[in-house]
Amino acid sequence: MGMLKTGAYNPLPVVPIVLVGANVNGKPNYAAVGFVNGVNYRPAVMYVGLSKNHHTTRGILENGSFSINVPSADFVVETDYCGLVSGKSVDKSAMFNTFYGELGSAPMIAEFPITCECRYTGQQVEFEMDTVYFGEVVQVYVNEAVAGENGRLDTLKANPLLFAGLENRYRALGADMGAAWQVGKQYQPKASAVTSCTLVERPPQPALSIRSRVEPAGLPAAIGECAAAIYQYALQKGRAPTGALFVAYHGLDGSLLDVEIGLPFGDGVEGNGRIIASPLPGGQWVRCLHVGPYDHLPQARVALEQWLKANGRAAAGPSYECYLNDPRVTAPEKLETEIFIPLA
């Protein structure tokens, strides 16, 4: 079945529809907006795209703040009405129960399941029709009626209103399709260079390593810098590595990877400063060999997760990647990487 060319437009099937709030002439005003999303994790930064004729834009610039109010599907009529009429001619301040938060200048809607107040960053991007405004989230408020056990939003209870622009219809949430960053582990590659996972016994091994927190995109550079620092230190001490460079993945620290980059050595090796003596633990491990580019390594990680589940085993520590050849002189399709997970 082929693909049809249908022209240039925003092809997203559904987007959140929100009411952007701002005080104009001392009164709350709300505009229905479909161009809204987050652009940064920490600090949390949101953007809204507003027509240059929107009454709300005046309030954003006057007060240096705005709110983003997420309606439930129960408020489809009110939300659409706010998009049909302008605050220049219609007073929308009495439509909702308005409250203010820490900024004291961004009006928010108490009836909606989730709302947040944003401090305008002063950054904006001009397009022919719309202007994109950026705001740092100061505080988020979740209606008690839709809060889950942890106090955060229960999305199904909130039943957020969605805009299907391709159909020019409003929609609501459908079925739960699975946990994010988890369901993909069920994927079975059509063709994979991953060999079968095997159970192995490994003795403890002395090693020197550097623990670091890096952005995912900066990991290759961090590996190179840490490896070079360890090599240089070992050379000064008259020591030589006894095995391949490894990276241990301890998890995420916010948006940063918590990794340990190191090399194995013989007995008696000592660290200094940020280079620490951190032995590789001994015991039972599950091992998987991957042959191919590093960006295909998620296939091997999925295979290991499936092995753990199928064999009723649990990880006892971080996973380790050992790079068996040098990417500077090895073709990507021939790169060999061992992945090990210690078992409880």
C-alpha cells in the first residue's frame, strides 16, 4: 500500500486544547489554544502559540505571566466558546471560578483538572500569523477530584479534551495502551545481530572508574574524556588495563544519565581524586553479545529484559556495556559490545 501526498499542514492527529489565561485591564481573559507543549524539562518551560490579534497576548506582555488551563471533556462547550469570541468584545472573566497562585497575576480556572502558572521568559518567536511565547512553569495545580494516590494527576479521571485538527473535531481519551518507556521492551526485531543471552559466572575484578552525570547526547564525549583520564593516570602509575572499556548504567538523575566509566586492572590498583578504585562484582551474570552499530544496542537491552522475565531472575545492580573493539578503526557493522547484568 502506497503513501499519498496530501499537502503541507500540521499533520498531528490530536493535540491538547487548553485555555491560556492572562489578566487584561485587571480582568481574567481566556483564549482557546491548540499550539501548546513543553520545550524543556528542567527548568520546566512551556510554549503557547497565539495569533497576533489575540486579546490575551496583551495581558502576557503587560503582566509578564500567563496560565495554561487543561479542560476536561465536560467543558467542551465552554472551551470552544472561548475560541469563538474575543475578550476585546466579550467579558469572559465570569465564566469560571478564577484563582491566583504564587505569581499573583496569572488567572487560573479552579474547575479544570490541571492548570499551571507560568512566568513569561521574555522569549518569543514571530511567524507570519502567530507568535510563540515561552513561559517557565512556576507551579502546577491538580484538582483534588482527579488526583491519584501520589497526589499527581490521574489522566483517566481528568479526561482531558483533545483537538483533532485533521477532522476539526474534539475528542476524548481512549484505551490505555501501556506504560511509557516500558511497553517497547516487548518489541521483537525482525533482524538482529544480538546473540542469545547466556548465564555466566564472573570473578570479581579490580577496576578504575569515574562516576559522572551526563546528558544522553553527551555520553560519547564523556566516555572518551573519562577513558583518556584513566589511561593517563594508569600510565603514570606504570599500570596497564587488563580488559575492555566499560560503562555501568546506574539510572537517571532527572534528565541526566548516571554512569560509571572505567577499565579493569590487576590487583593492587589504587584511585586518586575523581578516579576511584571500584571493583567489578563477581557472581552470576546474564550476558548478551551485540554485533553492530552502537545505536542498535537497545535491541540487546530488550533481549536481556526478556531473558530476566522468562527466567524469573532480577538484576542485582546496574547493567554494564563492554566495548570489545575501537570504533575509531572498526566499521559500525562490526562493532562488538558485551552487555552484562549481575543477578540477584
